[in-house]
Amino acid sequence: MSTPRPRVMPKRLPGAGQAAGRGPPWMNVGTPAEKSMSFWPSTRRLLATLGPDRVRILLVIVLAVASVVLSVIGPAVIGQATDIIFTGIVSKHLPPGSTAQHAVAAARAAGHANLAGMLAHMRLVPGAGIDFAALGRALLIVVGLYLLSSLFLWAQGYVLNDVVQGAVLRMRAEVEDKLNRLPLRYFDQQPRGEILSRVTNDIGNISQSLQQTLSQVLTSLLTLIGVVAMMFVISSLLALIALVTIPLAMYLTKIIAKRSQGQFIAQWTHTGALNSQIEEAFTGHELVKVFGRQREVARRFDEKNQQLFDASFSAQFISGIIMPAVMFVGNLNYVLIAVIGGLRVATGAMSLGAVQAFIQYSRQFTRPLTQVASMANSLQSGVASAERVFDLLDAPEERADPPASAHPIARHGRVQFEHVSFRYEPEKPLIEDLSLHAEPGHTIAIVGPTGAGKTTLVNLIMRFYELDAGRITLDGVDITTLRRDELRARIGMVLQDAWLFNGTIRDNIRYGRPTATEEELLEAAKATFVDRFVRSLPEGYDTRIDEESSNVSAGQKQLITIARAFLTDPALLILDEATSSVDTRTEALVQHAMAALRSNRTSFVIAHRLSTIRDADLILVMQHGRIVEQGTHEELLARAGAYSELYHAQFTGALVEGESQAMVGT
């Protein structure tokens, strides 16, 4: 039974491996297990990302307080203006020359006790009319207050936007650094689209959520505090009546938010799964058409799309109930204040302007609650995305690198495996107690059936995975004592799946050693026969490789990756079926070039075509993670063992196929 090996190098961007699922690439769409954090711990951690900007956050709070204080004073001044108008109208209808006391006494004598109480609390000037000068001053004060409040609010929004975008910038950088520190095991278990969704969609949603909610929540809470204070100044009784609605509004918000939070997590989880499905389907769209699986892909897309629709609808609908519920409670509060306030004006306990100001405050009192409720869905969505990003940031990292070596290490390429054991999954053994020795300048060929552990062997040299037991040394130094970048800088690796990025051919070759000169680059290109086909292109080395590398053939792509590896001037070469995509003539030329370039270098060559490794200094035959045979080509054939069976199976199969074609031709 063969053991599948995870993919090491992606075709385009680092992403999830496909070893976790079975079937074609577009079928390997899975959703990682989501362990949801609770809402408030996630919210606190999200807000903690703003920590480096404490000074500017303090400035935001100061500006918000100034804006809220000015806006809260406004209704009180408007109430005074209302009293000026009402007092002037009443005064105009009183006989000139009389006094306010006469008007109150006349109202009581007529049996209008309530009217008398109301007139007693007014500053009446019989026959004077409206004091337009005082009214004008009050209105100018109101305009100035609201203008300054708006300016402070604008400044607060400007600074807060800078703070939020700075926090998101740091989060993106942190995620990027985290991805570089994660072991390949993590990518083997995560769909590529899922990772991309967390890096792009989720972080973008966090940015939008913070931008929308922080300013609104801050100003709403400050407004609530300021309004409550002014309400108590005007009337303690009406203020207490208004406060009764707060616990009810908070209870309704808590109940609804608790139900919707799980739906928001599901929404963004399904978004990642759908992105993964789309990304893999379009990456393998040619394969989809070859096998006629368009309907299957469309069906799976519809399923994922429907799941996303259901989760999104539920999340938005449930959280959307919060605002109307809070508005209903606020309207009940408004009715109570209007009725009781009217009665207090009628009895003279309050002035008309005071009641009007209080009613305006009551609307301002319910508005922050409504605004916070309306922001609840955005906040919950942002926290759900934050949980997914934090899940990535909390993933176990690969072992930390040791400090850089102070002394230069020899670059001969001597490799030694000492009782090495490794397994991808704890319950499935793969490589057990393996030992081998490779001298500088030797070519070590590794052959065996699929799943025997050939590629795993070279992955361990590169420290893509950590050993379970034993050790590997390079030039006598344990590779675990070297920094990964230091180790890999001494190794040139060419994989079966050629990877090119969107750039020129020159850029793709120089990727192996950015400091290489043009002469060194051309030398590597000529040695690997890249120069031969590049010269025939209209733009030569400036030919741009498109996103899918479709403007060069598979063999040309492989040659470019080989040139890239040669440019690094490595002490150790690893070739994993590196010539599988080139034609027979080019393969022979590349093999000839490799023979010259392997001088004083150790080479590990993984090959399925045994004809390409006849000249290897040592051939290792692997089965089930063990070396069952080793020796030269002639020695292994003479033993008539596992290598002999593989060799004769290949060439006997080719001979039988040739004879069958000849018979068909006759």
C-alpha cells in the first residue's frame, strides 16, 4: 500500500496542499475544523491590535468627548430659545403696565390653577413680545456649537481612520510573517482558497468592521453618557423613566447577538470554502473539461454557494432584528416622556422649553442605542473574521532557527543519514531507521514505487519537515543546528512541478540568486539549454511569463527552473524528476550539462525512468520507507532483486507495447 506524499511546491502561490482529500484537485475542497472563540475574548484581542497607537487613540477619545459635549449642550440652548419665543408670545397678550404676579393671580381667581402654575415659572414682561436679540444670540450659539462639534467629529474620524488602517497593516504583515513560519504540515491540511480567504477577505472585513463601528460606538457611548447627565439636570423623574428602557434594550441585544454570532462564523467559513472551490476549479479548468466534469463542478459550486447564502441570510436577518427591537423600546420611552412631560408643563413643574429639550434628549438617548444596535451585525461579522485570522496566527509554528553560525562551514556536499525515522501521521510509519552516506561529487539516484518515500527523503534534507528520530548531517554539521535559510542557500532543488511566477524569464532565472551578474545568468542559461529557445523569442530574456505560464511549454518551464537552480551554485543538487517534462533529445543534453555541473557537488536524483540514472555513483532502491537495495546499475542488475524487477518491468513493458503496435500496423 503506497503512502501519498504531500505537495511541496505550489504551482503559483503558497497555499494548501491537496493531500488531505481524494479525487481531482477541484474535488479536494474541505472546511477546516473551526474552534470558535467566545465573542468578548475575541473582541478584546481585536481591540488589542490598536495598542501601538495609544497616543492617537487618546487623541481620538479627546476629540470625541469635545464633539459630544458641544452637541449635547445644543438642545439645552434650543430649549432656552423656545422659552424666549413662548414667553414673548404670552407676554404680548398681557396688558401693558401689569405685572407677572397680576397675571398669575388672575389665572388662579379664574380657577385655572395649572395655568397659574405655568405662568409663575415664566419670566413674563407684559406687553413686551418676543426678545429677538436674545433669540438671535441663542440661535448663533447653537450654530457655533454644532459647527465646532462637526469639526471635532471630522478630526476624530480622520485620526481614527489612520489608527485602524495602521492596525490592519500590521495584521497583514503579521499574517504574512506567520505564513512564512508555518510548517508544510499546516499547508498540507488547509485548502489553498481557505488560506487566501483568511488573508484577503477576512482581514478586509476586519478593516471595514473596525472603521464602521469604532467611531460609531465611541461617539454613541459618550453621547449616551452626556445625554443622561443633561436629562438629570433638567428632570430627575423623567431621566429615571428614560433609564428604565436601557436594561430592556441591552437584554434584547444580548439575546439576539448570541444567536447571530454563530451564523457569522459560519458565513465566513463557507466563504473560505467557496473561494477554495472556485480557485481550484479555475486552476484545473482544462482538466475539468477533459473529463467532462463541468456539471459536477457546477453542482458542488451550487451546494457551497447555497450554504453561504443560508448562513449569510441567517446572520444578517437575525442580527438585523436588533435595530427594530431597540427602536421599538425607544419609541415606548418617547411616548412615556411626552405624556409625563406634557403633564408637568401643564402643572407648571417644568417649562415648555425644558420639556422640548428633554424630548430632544430622549431622542438622542435612544439614537445611540439604535446606532449601536445597527452596528451589531458589522461588529459581529468583523469579530467572526478576526477569530478565523487569530486561528491562523495561533497555529503551531515550525521549530525556531538557531542563531547564525559565526564560523563559515565547508561547502563540499557530504550528506549522511544516521538512523533517521519519520512519518507524516503518527499512526502510519513511513521511514524507519534509515542510514546512508553520500560523498561530495557523487550522484545518488533514488528509485522505487510511488509512495516509497523518495521525495520525503529529499524533503527531510531541506528541513521541510522535522525528523522523528535520528539526524542528518551536511558536511559533518547537523542540519538542525543550521538556520533554514543558511541550509537551503547551499542546496539547489528542481521539482517535478515547475513553478514560475508572473515576470520575465530573466527574473525567473535570477530568482535563484538575485545578486547574480548578467554574465553568470547567461552562463547558467546556456549550460541548461535555456538560451537556445530564449533566443528564438521576440523579446528574448525579457519575455514575460503570464500567470499560468501558458506562453512557454512544459519542457521550457522545466529548463528555466533547472537554470534557476544552477545559478545558485549549490553544494548539493536535488532533482526530483527534473527532466520528466522535456523531450528525449533535450533530456540527453541536460544530462550532459549536469554531468559537468555536478563536479565537486553531491546530487540526489529521484527518477522513474531508470535509463536516466545508469551512470549514478550509487542507486538506492526504496520500498515502504526503507532502503532495500543499494549499489551501481550493473551491481543491482546482477543481484536480480527489486531494482532488476523495476528495470525489466519498464523495458519489457515498452517492448511489449512496441510489438503490439507493430502487429496493429500489419
